[in-house]
Amino acid sequence: MGCGARQSSAMDRPRITIVIARAQNGVIGRDGRLPWHLPADLKRFKALTMGSAMVMGRKTFESLPGLLPGRRHIVLTRDPGWAAQGAEVAHDVDQALRLGGGEPVSVIGGADIFRLFLPLADRIELTEVLEEVQGDTCITDPRERGRWRETFNEDHAAADGRPAFSFVTLERA
Ligand SMILES: NC(=O)c1ccc[n+]([C@@H]2O[C@H](COP(=O)([O-])OP(=O)(O)OC[C@H]3O[C@@H](n4cnc5c(N)ncnc54)[C@H](OP(=O)(O)O)[C@@H]3O)[C@@H](O)[C@H]2O)c1
């Protein structure tokens, strides 16, 4: 291969951001839904994902209230027969990224898909819910896997019966 030739397909990879909210004990979901209602987090989620190709697990897709405007929905499933209106179906990570077509990718969960994409992610937009929460779907603290640099941290106090939380941005170091 000549000096000017491109060697790494990583150069062609889109920028991958994981957008996820996690309680202090690792919980992200309960009974197929989010265990909390945090309007500020939903607003931030919308701003962060708008215009991106969202990649998600089939269960997360089915937990959405409907298609989210202004964003593509790339859905991972092992079921060759699965289809849903507005969903672009992928059966593995490479296929999901190919479908993204080089657009910035937002990986939005759930736990299975978080684990698949964590080694590939450039950035994590983490909402830390500062409580132990009951649930059935958990992820590890992403800072335990790989080296991350915190570039943003914004604390929000508990209010109106809702838990305190922090918005944290982690960039791969
Ligand atoms: N707190 C947050 O930020 C957040 C974000 C997202 C979701 N959630 C919550 O998390 C829960 C859902 O998450 P989950 O972990 O149970 O499910 P999920 O990751 O959304 O979806 C799991 C499904 O993805 C497919 N899948 C997994 N690994 C795959 C692979 N290697 N290749 C192809 N397909 C694969 C399978 O679909 P098939 O079964 O169709 O084969 C699997 O059943 C809900 O409670 C949801 O509300 C929370």
C-alpha cells in the first residue's frame, strides 16, 4: 500500500455517540420503559439526537411512543422477519453503521446495544440519575470500560418529586 493510500476503515467510520440515562445502581429500564420521567432529559435527548441516524435495539424501538421526527431509526434485531414502519432494519453492528451512510450515529440503547457499541463509541452523553432505582435492565458505568475524559458536567437538583441528575459528556481519551 502506498504512502498516500488510506489504510484504516476507522477513518470512514461515522462519529458514534452513545446517549443514555443511568441510575446510580446501573438501572436504565423497567418493564420495557424508562423508570423515571425527566422532562429536561427528554429535551436534551431530542437536541442531541436531532438530525442523526439513531441506532437502537428492537425492544427500545418498541418502547418509543412513536417515530421520533427528524431522526432515522436503525433497529437491530436477530429476527430476519422483523419489520416496522419507519424502522431501517440491521442484523449486526456493521450493517447498522453501513445503513447510517456516514451520518453521525446516536446509539440510544438499550443495554444490549450499549454493550455492542461501547467499544466503538467516540463520545457518551450520559445522564446520571443520582438515585438507586428499581428496574430490570442495567448497564455498567461506562467509565469502567476504556479511558474517557469528562468534558462537561451539569448538576440538576431534585425537584417536584423527581430525582437529582447530572448531564455528563465523556469523550474517548
Ligand atoms: N435509560 C435509557 O437511556 C434507556 C435507553 C434505551 C432503552 N432503555 C430501556 O431499556 C429497556 C430496553 O432495553 P433492552 O436492553 O431490554 O433491549 P434493547 O437493547 O433495546 O433490544 C434488545 C434486542 O435487540 C436485538 N439485539 C440485541 N443484540 C443484538 C445483536 N448482537 N445483533 C442483532 N440484534 C440484536 C434483539 O432483538 P430481537 O429480540 O428482535 O432479535 C434483542 O432482543 C427498556 O426498559 C427501555 O425503556 C433505557
